[in-house]
Amino acid sequence: MTIAESYVEFGTREARGVSPAYERLSLAVSRDDELLALLDTLPPAKRQPNLLFGVVRLLGGPVEEPAAFHDFTVANWAAIEAELRTRTVQTNEAGRCAVLLPVLAALPQPLALLEVGASAGLCLYPDRYAYRYGDHTIGAGAPVLDCAATGMTPPANLPEVVWRAGLDLNPLDVTEPADLAWLDALIWPEHTHRRDRLRDATAVAAAEPPLLVRGDLVDDLPALASRAPADATLVVFHTSVLYQVPASRREAFAEVVGGLPGHWIANEAPDVLPYDALPAPPGDAMHNVLALDGRPLAWTRGHGQAIVWFA
């Protein structure tokens, strides 16, 4: 896929109907020879739309209007390039807990959670958030995570979590203003509700910080997993992370995680973790596949806003 094609796909499949600004911007970049040439000087993993747009937002640039975005990006390319080369997309969207919750609540309790690609660890607190599936609510307090659920009965109870840990090449700290600024920059322009959610979720995490370990998802996973309490069900999970990992390392990770005790929850795009047989996705928008121990269960939207159960 060319750089231009990747921006068209992001605009039409991920941003359409979710962020008009990013849909408009993605399609404009796909036709902008000057910006495409600049992006072509970067390694493939550093060309992705949400990374570029997040860096421009972090540096105070405009993302609502394509012409202004073009001018800012060209004029400030040296600073933008430096950030692109050192940063990764670490969208720590607590809303994804809403699509994980039905699986987590059904596993033998209590749970020891280990998130791969944890960022600041905000998805390690599914027991501390409140949820709203249509008119069905679970839990209390803030944030309240809204999710449209189809083909399933929402869980009746929150899981019991007795241990939580995260593994990341570059863990973020919710008590560090610079790290919070990057998390905020990764939220799409119109998504005020997600900024409110980020504020509420970081308050939860800051009150009881998780164990976050800097490490590799293959080499360092077994050692961290071995620290989980033996009397709890180990759950290794990840969501919208493995697309940043080379295919050979994904295969090695699947082998390692499959050899651990407990369970494995994956929530990734179908071309990232393929499955033998999947029903047609619900529409043209980008969906992840929620799977437990290699068995696909549901289609989910990227920020946890919807789940369509098919298992």
C-alpha cells in the first residue's frame, strides 16, 4: 500500500463518521505531493496518519483545515520529523474496556491483568469504571464508558482485579504533564468526550498507579507474567497494538502468550491477527476482532464505542 493509499484508507474507513476533521485531512494529504514526499523520507512505521496528526497537534499546529495544516507542516518539518522518529501512537483509550468487559467478567475470578502495549495503563482498570450499554448500566463513578452492544447480553457484574501490570517499550506516566500532553494530542479533534474520559481515567490510575515495565512483548512477557499472583486468573490482553509490530514478532508473541497459564484476549484488526473464518464485518468502517485464546468472538470499533457479538 502506498503512503497516499494508507491516508485514503484511514480517512474513509477509520475517520469517516467519527472525525470529520481527520477524514478531510487524510484525504487532503493523500493528494498533497509535497507532504507525501516528506513522509516518504521516514521509516514506514513513522508515516501513519494518526501519528503525524498527533505530533502536529502536540506542537500546536492546525488540524481542522488542510491548507493551514500543509503550511504548518512544511514550515516546521524539522521539528515534526524529530517527534515522528522518536514517538509512537500510544492511544490509551479507556473506552476500550467496554468491549473487553464481557470477556473479563465471564472468566474465573479474581483476575491478574497484564496488558501488552499498555501506554500509561488506563485499560488496566476495567473494575474501576462505569459502563453504559444502551439502557443497561454497570458500576458507578467516572468515567462512564458508552458502548453500543449488539448480539449479546451485557455483563451483570464488574470483574474482580487483584493485580495489574503493563508491558510497553515506552511506558507513559499519568503524573507527568509531558506524557499527558501526548495522550491528549492523540485524541481526535472533535472528541471532547474522550478528553473528559482521559481526565477521569488518569485520576483513577494516579490514585493507584499500575506496575508498568519497560520491555519487549516477546522477550520480557514471561518474566512479568511470572510475577502475577498464583491464586488469580492471569489475563494477558492487548488492543490495537500489534499493527505496530512486525509480522514475525507477532507470530513469536502468539507462541509465547499461548504457552502461558491463564487466558489471552486480543482486540486487533483482522489483517493483523488473522483467523480462519470470520463473518462479514458490520459495514465498511474499520473494525477489530475481539478474541479469547485464539477464538474470535465479536467485531469491535477502535475506541470501544461498539461491539457486535457473533460467537
